[in-house]
Amino acid sequence: MHERIAYRFFVRNGSMNGSGNDKARTGLRENEASRMQIAFLFLTISDHHQADVWRAFLAKAPPGTYRIYSHAKRTLDASAWLAPFRIAERVMTKWAHISLVVATVALLQAALQDPANTYFILCSESCIPIAPFAHLHEFLCEGAPAQMSFFCYNPDYHKTKDCQQRYARFGAKEWIPEHRFRKADQWWILHRAAAAACVRERERLWRFDRVFAADEHFFINVVDRLGLPFQNRWSTYADYEVDRSHPVLFRHLSRRFLALLRARGFFFLRKVPSEVLWID
């Protein structure tokens, strides 16, 4: 059956690794969590490929639990799903370029204007949610350790040739020694304290401008250097088995595959195009 992905196929009831359901949580913690918002930061080329999926996902979210912010490289039509959420600042972005960091910092700065935003999740136009909003909100706002951010990274990156090559072009070696130079997946989840730190440290951006794919380095290195808490957790699944530079484009999906990803604790999947062949 060839159709746009229907939300019912991949958001189902059930447990999820990391979501937790600790009945010993205090009422105070739960009351605090109910006031926390998740800011979805869409860094895109144009409109989202699967806007209907996101609409269905967010339709299940209680009022006051999320906000959306958008930065698109191209001008969006007024009818585009992301159009109402555009931030004022616009950066001409380029793949693997420092401009991606500048645009992301602009998204963070805009989202930080709302004091209720507690967690900030970076998303692309090909990223779709694969778990219920309630599971994501519960994990971040009730189950996660206080002020924790989440990156996917290799703790032994400093031992690799890639690190040597990229660090050689890094302009602040006195700030971060090579053995502390980190690389993380671009699609992170930041706590508000980490998001604010990245905005405050934006004057250091130019030190990363000669580093290839600076968006893989700036945020995790700022958070690490300032001693803010973070965990090694891959929240957005992408398949780099075929090409280490570019993830697989998922033109075929099945409920079983997405259920397996949810069971492993993933909240999102990329890259998903506009048209998908569903194999049941």
C-alpha cells in the first residue's frame, strides 16, 4: 500500500525504554513537570516532509506542554505548516558549515524567550516522531535526571584520525585540549541551562568556523567545557551503515521496524521523505 505515513502505524500504546513510570515520584515533581514545555526547533531547508505526522503527534499534547520554532533556508509559503513558527532571524545556511550553528543558536535564543521552555529538541524536515508525546514529555520532565542534556557521541572520539584532522582546524586549543574535543550527532536534546549556555558562548562560534561540520562540535563542547550534565543517548535514529557521511533515506517503513526502534528508546526517526511505501 503506497500512502503518506499514517500516525496510527507507529505511535501505539505501550512501554518504552527510558520513559519510566516510577510510582514513587513525589507530587511536587509531577506538578513541576506539568509546567514544563518542550521546544521543538525545526532547522530545515523548506517545509516539513511529514507535517501531517507532526500534527497528529502534537494533537495528543496537553495545552502548554510544547512550542514550535522554525528556521527554513528557503522562503516558506504562507500555507506551509512551519510558516507560523518562523523566527525573526534568518541565516543563509550551508551543509557542514558554521552557518548551521549560527541558525541553531538563533533558534535557541528565540525559544529561550519563553521561560516555560525547559527542553529544546533540534529536528529536521525529514525527522518524524515515533513515540507518543506523553512518553517523550514524561521521560524528559519527570524521568530524566535534573538539568540533563542528551547527545549521541563516541567517548573515544579523541583517539580517532577524524578528531586529529578536525581539531587541527579548531581555533581555541587553549580552551579545549585535544583529548577533551568532542563530536556528537547534530540532533540533540538540550536542557534549558545548556541551551542558555550555548547562546551565551556564541562569541566563541568563530573559533569553530574552520572545523568541518561545526554543528557536530560546538554544542557538546560548550556543554562539556562548562561542566553541565549530559548523557550519551541517541534520541533520533538514523542509519549510517551504507554511507558514513549521509544517512539512509527511509522510503520503506513497517510497523515492526518502528516498534523495534521504540523498544530501544528512540523518540524520533530520520530521514523520512514525503512519500513512503508502507510494508506491513
